[in-house]
Amino acid sequence: MRFVLCLVVITLLGFSTAAEPHAPAGAAGPTPVPGAPSRPALVTGGRPLRYRFTATNSDGKPARWNPCGGPHQVLVNLAGAQAGALTDLRTGLARLDAVTGLKFDIVGETSAVPGERWGQEGVSGAWPPVLIAWRSFSGTADSGDAAHTTPVWVQNAQRRLVFVSAAIVFNTDDNGLYHSGPGGTMSRLGLVEHELGHLAGLDDIPGPGLEQAGSDGAVGHELMDRLVGSVDRYQTGDIRGLTLLGRGGCLTVPAP
């Protein structure tokens, strides 16, 4: 089995970019479908319906989490997090679950910090839980970023891409930039939900004035816009994309 990673970055000013995925060597089994786009073109259904999937199969259908077989486990490392961060996480996950029909459960706290290979190796015959943590990005190449989300997907025997784990890391250096709870601009809940959108399988989409506008030159504001901060919950296009990620039936999840 060959693993494919996608790194999604939210920067200090609210802009986000997605690096091209890479495939670590050393895994056996089928490989991702050659030519399958990792960052498909923006899907538009008329303003403001805008969304983009992180990864797609050769037929254009998105990589998804398996919606069957129980909730997806989440571990949280709150070291360095602001007061109220766990409440925002629970609120964000509840909203994500409600839109997608998927289920992500926080099952406990941990001292683990995501490394480059988090999620790529099984533990006791199972894929690792989703890990959400906080740490300083100071002194690293990512020092200007607010958060990283790294979903991990594999290809199953039916040649469908399946998410099996992920890591989300928030930059503690930016704690003072986002206020707790919902409402207003620069809401931490908005940042959390944006990253959880990446967890579910949505990529960043062009924000106003950055990459693309509608034929009339206008775009709607989505939470997954590259320019974030003006909204703190999923909008019409976000909801459409997330709904599609929760549909499509059960998926076979290969053993690690």
C-alpha cells in the first residue's frame, strides 16, 4: 500500500495554501491511480456555491472517510492551547458531523505531538487516531503559519482513495490573534472549523481577489476560502462539498 499525504497551511494573515502531496516509499500494495488529480479544479455551481476537494479518484469522485463501522477517533494534546480551545473543538466537530453525517469522537487527551510520519504507520493493527495539537512554529520554515492539517489517505482494493488518519497542529504563536468562541472576525472557532474542513476532505478555495471570481467578477465568502476570518461557520459551498464527502456508501479500509 502506498500512502499519499496532503499538507494544508493556514498563514498568519488568514491566507492558506496547499502543498503538493508526496508519497513516502516503502509501502507495499496498489498505488494511487496514475494521473488522479490531488487538487482538482474549483467546482462552481453559481455564486456562492464554491468548493474544492483535497484529493479525487480517477472518476472525479473525492477521497472520503469511511462513513460506516463506527466513529473516527480523535486524540487531543492541549499543551499550549488557549482556554476554551477544547470547547471550540467539540463545537467544530459537532458542526462537521452534522453537515457530513460522519462521526469524529474525542476519545482522550495525549502528550503526543504530530511528526512527519503521523498516521502513516499502524498501531496494534489499526490506523492511528486523528491527532490535534498545539505547538510553537517559531524558528521553523512555517513560522508565519497559523495551522497545518495533514490528512493521510490510501487506496483500497477497489482502487478508491480512503482517508485513514490525520494530524492538525495549531501555532501557539498565533494564540493572541484569534478570540475564543463564535462571532465576529478572526474567531478561533472559525479557524478550527476551517481546519476540520480539511480533515473531512475539502481543500482551500480561491478567496476574493486572489485567484478566481465568477463571471460577474464577484465571489461568495466560504469558510474554506483562502482568505479566512470574515465568517466563522460553514457557508453554502462549504456545506455542499462536505455533504458530498459524507455520501457515497461504505468504503473498504485496508489494514495498515
